[in-house]
Amino acid sequence: MGSLRMHKRLAGQGAGLAALPHTLSEAFPNCPTDASAVGFALSRLPRTQAPVLWVQDRLSRKEAGRPALAGISGDRPIIMVDLSRAVDVLWAMEDGLRCRALGAVIGEIWGDPPGLDFTATKRLAIRAEAADVSCWLIRRAASPDLSAARDRWRIASLPSAPHPHDPQAPGAPRWSLDLFRSRRVKPGKWVATYDGAADRLHLAAPTRDRAVEPGDGALRERAAG
Amino acid sequence: MERCGNAPPDDVPVVLAREGHHGPVIHAANRAARIDGIHPGSRVVDMRAICPELQVEYADVAGDHAALDRLVLWARRWCPWTARDGDDGLILDTTGADHLWGGEAAMLVEMETQLSLLGLTARLAVASTWGAAWALARFGSVRSICGPGEAHFKLGPLPVSGLRLDPKTQLVLRRLGLKTIGAVMDVPRLSLTRRFVKAELAANPLMRLDQALGKLAEPVSSMDAKPVIRAQARLAEPIFDPTPHLPGLCEDLCDQLKHAGLGCRRLHLTVYKTDGDVSYVDVATSAPNRDPAHLHSLFRDKVERINPGFGFDLITLAAGAIEEMQDKQTRLDGGSDDDLHLTRLIDRLSAKFGPRAVTRPVLRQSHVPERAEAQIAALANRPDEVVVLTKERPLRLLDHPEELRVLYAVPEGPPARFVWRRQTHRVARYTGPERIAPEWWKDRPGTRLRDYFKVEDQTGRRLWLYREGLHEDGRGGDPRWFVHGMFA
């Protein structure tokens, strides 16, 4: 019954997330060379043809590479801004969030620069909500300190799904998602399988089941199950 | 249009060549080469057989056109109405302007002097019609002047090529025995009309003749120079900071632009210092613009770069790269225009961080991963290149592939265990190889091929590795392994 509750909540949350206004989300990859956070952020972007403003600081570019257009599904134009300092990245993101023609703003910041504090994230979040443009801040080698981001995710790669034709080959990517702080929905942990061809994310409960919750076994739920 | 600085000596036959259907053909020849029997339009190899010491240079046709267009504007010193005539001529409407230079003959001498000071050889003629001037300049005597009633006599002895006809018609006329313009004039009009009734202008000797004799009008349409739009502030006392004057200058400039229906893509701010020095700041926009507030904001961090010295007393703001710009209303309720916001965002970002920091990646047709992507300007049009992606590609690419240290190599496939960035990875699953051969038409000889593998390590990280080269491929020692990208 625990997994049933989980599935129901996930289903509700999926619909709810789509209806929620776009805002600032932070993603913390568990290791800097892990591209899962970028993949997850891209999969959550709205399905439009509006251009994406992608701002990177120098260390992110050097340590974790640049986004490769050939690996990104969809035909979205990307406007790359290569900067050196984190304060410039924040400035460019804030400026980009004033432009409603953009589909999304993605920023990559390395470490914990002094400019990236609660005030900076709050400015980003308020601007993103005012312009209704989704904004992702991907923070590598960073500690999840005080931040005004509405959703904060910890994301790591997991061994991929079995390949349908080749048992030796890695299949569809799997990520472990940990929504450890959120203002809008209840935090939780999921295992996501990304279907690149359909650009869809399949969420599942983590393999370890949770403890049975006291509300389980109510009359309505039994009828529904 | 060869400048005198690198002109070859007159006695050496030199030709300019351009690409033809069957190899290079001669575009132009100098006097020595023409004397040796070399004529434009023939193939370079044939002419080399005639004249073995021939020197061949490639012609820059587009550069010649651009230079001629600049020369058109330069020639307005003599008269206000000038135009380019074909690939190698200028036409100047000097009606009412010759007396300023002391008559037509003196004007021609003056023109020839000035053009020779530029390093150009010119053949000049004055006539009452475009066609007559064309023929006299090319086939007439030096600096010939043809009055209003003299065209009939002056043109008569000239060859029939002076009628601006296409080569085919010239051949027809030569075969008919009509070798001079006078011979064509003597043919009855009715016969010529009947023979060339359906011919185009360029193939119709009668119409060309009428144009040369002034019976058929041929107006000269002069091209307009771009207007110079500039605002300036003259100051009573030298100052050190132009910032307080910028909003006024921007508004003045934008008023002028709006009045002319134009927008600018470049702004040049120049300050003239009291010690005679000049310093300037340039900003650029990604789309034509004439909004004073926006143009002013582009100067925000740049004005500090001006070195004021002992102060300056004149500031000018000039608009460059002027383009037509119409006012657009995209929404009936007069709301904001989304596109405009995007162009302004790009302007702000490029003004602050430099135009090279703001780019847009586009796909290119290449198998080599680092060449499969090109950077273009953020709002440039996408090139019409259809790129079909067949293989799975990583989400992130490293700018420079990083070499890894193999701990445990296996005969086939990627290494079973390797160290990258001081971490040991054990390959759990892999797919590949995908062999990407070097592009021999671009790469240096000796570039090794690459075998790409997508590997997944024990923690689930998916990397894109490649082995550079093969064992015993004769292009270096043992193959090395690199990490090139990360899959999601």
C-alpha cells in the first residue's frame, strides 16, 4: 500500500508541476562530471521553440564541459553566454529573466562564490516568477547553503536501464532525484528513467520502500486500490 | 584596378585569371600581354602555350566591384550625379558642372590627374549621351569631346564593339560585313528593325544606336550615399566626464534617425581633447535601433574607458551601419514587442561582456564531434544546412579531451579499469566502437582515427571515451585513451 500512495502522489504531483508557474530551481549534481542534472533540467523545460539562454562560468566550462547541441533533443535555439565570474553569470541570468521571449534560463555556477547568497537567489526567483520563465541554477561542487530557490534538487546518475537489444550496453539513463527542499510540493525521492526518443521522464519509487504510513488502509484508499 | 604600389613592370606580360568552366580563364591582361596576342576570355593554359613567360594572378572581382562603388562616391567631387557603369566604368553626368573646372577639356585633364594620383589609369570621354561616351572612352581618341551635334560623325569610324552589344550580336554584325558604327548607321532603319525586331536591348543594334545618338532616352540613376547622422555637443569649458551629455546626444541622434525612418546598429562616441588627441568608444546593437534609453544604456560601463587627459571640449556621437527601420506595432493594445526584448537582451549582454561571449551554437555536417558545432552570432540567421543525427551523442563535451590512465586493458573494447581525474572507474557496461576517421581534407597528415565508446562505470556515470589510433598503424606509438564527453 505504501507504493500505491507513492504512485498516487507522484501522479498528482506530475500534473501539479505542469500547472505551477515557472520559477527558480536549483540542482546539485553529486559529482561535477555528472551530466544527469543538466539532463533533468532539460527534460523539465517547457516544450516550446523559444530560445534558451544558457550562461556558464569559466570553471564549469573547464571542469564539466559545454552543452553539446548534438546531444540535446528538440530543436530549441540556444544562446550561449560564456563568462568568467559567478557575479557576471548572476547578472546575465537576471537580465535574461526580464525577457519574456525566452523559453528558459539555465545558469551553471561552480562552487560557493560569495556573490551567490540568499539575496541573489531571491532576486532570481522573484524575477523568474514575475516573467514566468523557468530558471535553473546548476551548482557543481557546491554546498546547499541558504537559498531562496523554490525547488532544490540533489541529482545523481544511477546504473542505466537494461538495453533492449544488447545486454552489454547501457540503456536509457536513470537518475536518482532527491527533492530535498520545495516550497510548492512535498519533498521526496524518486528514481527517474529518461526516455530520450519521446523526451519523457518516467518516475518510479526508489528501490528501498518506505515505512507504512499511519494513514494507510483508509476506506477510500482501499476502494481506489 | 591595380594600385601603383605593387604594379608589375610594363614589359612583363601579366594577366588576371578567374575560374571558368574548364579551368582558369583570363579575366584581364596588361598591355604587354595584349601585344603578345592574349585576349580576355581564353583559357590560361592555351595562353601559356603562346607566351611561356606569362605571369598569372587571380582576379578579385568582388573586390573590384566594391572599389568601383567607392570610386563612384569619390567621383562626386566633380559632379553630383555619378553611377557605376558595368564592371569597369564610371558614368558622370557633368551637365552644368564643367564650367566649375574651366570647361570640359580642362575637366578631363583634372580627372585624369586625380585618378592617376590614386594609381589608376583612366580613359575619359565627354559626350551628350551615355552610349556615345562609352564608345568614345573605349575606342575613341584620348580625352575626346563630342558636342551635341557631332555624335554622328565622331561615332562613325569606331568599331561596332562600341555599341555595347553582346558578343553574339557583334559576331552577327561582323559576318554581315558591318565593321564600324558608321556602317550600321548607313543600313536603312527598316531593315535593321525587321532583322532585330524581337531582340533584347543588349542584342539590338538599332536601339543601342538610338541610345548613342540620343534618340532613345537612357537616364543615369545615381546611387545614394548613406546619410551621415551625427549629434555633437560643443562645450564652453573642457570637461572630464561625458556622461551628463550622453542622454541629450542620444536623444538628438534618435530624433534624426526617426525623422529619416532609419535605425542604427553601431554608435561611435568620439571625444576631442584639448591637446588635439582624439579618443573614442564604439558600441553595437544586434538589430537596428533608435531608442535613446536603450542606446544610452549600452554606454554604461564603457565611458569609463575614455582617457580624458586634460579634458575635452567636443563630443560627437555618430550612427554607423544605418539601416531602414519601420515602426512596428505587434499588438493592438500597444503592449510590448517580445522580439524587441530579445534583441535588446542580446545587445546588453554583448555590450557588457563583449560580442564573442554571446553566441549561438548550430549544428554542422561533420562526423568529428568538435567540428559538428559552429558558433554564430546570437541573432544571426541559421545557415541552411540540414544535419541528420544518426548516432547517440553526449550531452556535454569537454573543450579539450582529457587523457586517462589505463589500469587494466582488455584486447577488445574500452579498458576495464581506468583512472580519470584521480578517480578509478570500473567499466560496468559499454557500447561501441564507433569509428570516426579523420577528415583528410582538413586534418594534418598523420592524424589518427578515433574509436568512440560509451561506457558506464560502477556508479552509473556515463562517459564518452575514445582511443586515438590503432596498434601498428604507423602513426605514432601505442594508442592513447581520452575522455571526450559525458552522457546524461
